[in-house]
Amino acid sequence: MSLKVSKRRELVAQSEIRSMSIECDRVDGINLSQGVCDTEIPIIVRQGAHAAMENGINTYTRYDGLAELRSAIAAKQERFTGMKVDSEREVIVSAGATGALLCTCLALLNPGDEVIVFEPFYGYHISTMETTQAVPVYIKTDPPEWKFSYEDLEKKRTGKTRAILVSTPSNPSGKVFSSNELDMIATFASEHDLFVITDEIYEHFIYDGLRHIAPATLPGMKNRTITISGVSKTYSITGWRVGYCICDAEWAETIGYFNDLIYVCAPAPLQMGVAEGLLNIGGEYYENLARDYERKRDKICDALSRAGLEPYIPQGAYYVLADISGVSGATGKDKAMTLLYETKIACVPGEAFFQNGGGETLGRFCFAKDDEVLEEACRRLIKLRT
Ligand code: PLP
């Protein structure tokens, strides 16, 4: 038989994150590799979804989402970032931020178009682009500040450059792009007529008094920016698959058609639950969320330091990259395995976030965990040293 799976198979090889999770389960360890928050869902969100189900909101929605949710997203975006959004024409509700990015790439990028991305990167960004035959072009950034310059951007530009992808706060580094850096990206994008595709899923997970800046709010950026976000993380509903993108109507229609083709719509009653949350949950919830996660960040960073695994303190999101070079093993994967067997703590080997063998001295630890679990994880890490 000469039948084979397609060449695209290589693009969806089991991620390092999943394989660490499987091994972690096998040894009954604490899983700090996967970014699944196990904190509580706001009750209003849960009840909103239940009520919608009971009230018959169970069929296909419009291809770009329920009007209630689109208008709640527009209102929330204006409240948090000052950005004015037309909910009828500029919002597409999709199957998570992941779905929104896939539809954006299909709608706006041609095969061979290059997209500048920062390294370390989130693997799904790369696989999504490659699946749509766009070509990621990497700018390597280094700890602790993960900085880049205008020159770095220019060096990566070719005649095929079509977009730049910005993830702020970033997974895995926790970098929050500064206003200077975003200005630089805005100037570069305007100068060379590029799309800016953002991933702002961690917009509320921000520490040390820093502020999230939505790139679309910078002067001249609204038309060329595709703002991707969602509430998987903010409301701890990663399995609901509700996310969105906001962009100019000129792009939104086509992105929406791809959304229709691939997903038809996000789950109808769950859209209503999210709308209830966005409309009714006040600013205090988001402030507490940031404060709570800042405390978790401090706890794990302290434990990592004490274990001799120097952490690169994240400014946002809920992961920390730490230096695991002192752990035995030839590769990052070996080191992560040693750590798992010695402490029963799973992290993700750094190679997962770099191309061509970078990141082998790093491990990524997720701290979106209940306090009790996090505390036990910290105790185990600290014992590594003693
Ligand atoms: N974007 C980033 C940077 C992430 O880290 C994740 C999840 O880990 C996602 C998107 C997934 O978001 P969603 O659940 O809305 O698809």
C-alpha cells in the first residue's frame, strides 16, 4: 500500500508540552509544563452559559459570533484600552485565540509570505503560520530583558515580509513589550506597509505596576493591526474555546469567512457566558487577578532561585523561564527529564521555544496553579538544593 499521511504531518508532531505532561502523569508528578489554569471560573460566566443553554441558545450563531458577545468585546476593549471598535463589522468571535490566529493567517497571508516573530516563541504561532504556508523569520532575543532593536527588524526584512507577530505579554518569556518597543514596531510596520498580528491573551496578567499597551492603539496602527485575544486564561475556561480578533472591517469579513469554514461558530451558550462575564465583571476582578498571579510568580521564582535554577523574572503571563543548565543531562529535554524524576515536577524544555537547538539551558515552569499545588511544587524544588 502506498497510502501515506500528508507532508503537513510534520507540522503537528506531538508538542514537547504534551509529551512532558504524559510523562508527568505516568510518574504522578506536578505538571508545571502545560498552561492550563486550575483556578476558579467566575460564577457569572458559568451561570451565563447555563442560562443560555436552558433558554435555547444552542444553535449555530452568526459566523462572526453572537451580537451580545461582539458588543461586549467592543465595550471591554474600549474600557481597557480606549480603542473604539464597531462590534458589527470589526469583531470576529472564533474558537479561542488559536482559532482567530489560524483564520487571520488564512485570510491575510499568501504561501511564501514572511512573518517576523520573536524568539523565544509560542510553538502554536509557528505551526499555525507554517500550516498556512507562511514563513516565520526569527529575531532571537536574550534574557533577562529579551530586547531587540530597529536594526534587528530591518535585518530580517525581505521583499516577502508581510507581517510581524507580537505576543505581549509573551509566552514563554513573560516579556511585556514597552511603549518604546511598540513604537519601534509601529514605525517599522508603517514604513514597510506590514500587518501587525498581536496575541494579547495574557493582557490581564501583568506585574510590577506595568501596563498592557494594545499595539492597535498606537497612532496609525488601527488599520494594519489584527488584535487577537480571548478569555481562556482570564476566566480559566481554556476548554470552552471562545476567543476573538478585532481588526478593520476590510480584513474582518474575510477572516470571518474562514472562521465560518473551519469552525462555523464558537459554542453558542458559551459565547453567552463569556458575554455575561465581560459585561458584568468589574475592574477589581482583573486587578485582583494580576495581584494574585504576581504573588504566585514571586513564590515560584523564589523557590527556583533557592533550588539553584536562576529564574528570568517574567513581567507578565504565567510562565517563568529558568536556567536549568546545572541539572544533569546532555540536552534540555534530558535535563527536564532528570528534574522530573528527581523532583516530580514537570517543566517544558527550552528547545520548544527556539529554532535550531537554542534554549537548551532553559526550562519553562507554569505557575497558574492553585496555591496548595504551587506550594508543594516549590517545596520539592527547594529540596533539590538541600
Ligand atoms: N496564545 C498564547 C500566547 C498562549 O500561550 C495560549 C495558550 O497557552 C493561547 C494563545 C491559547 O489561547 P486560546 O485558548 O484562546 O486558544
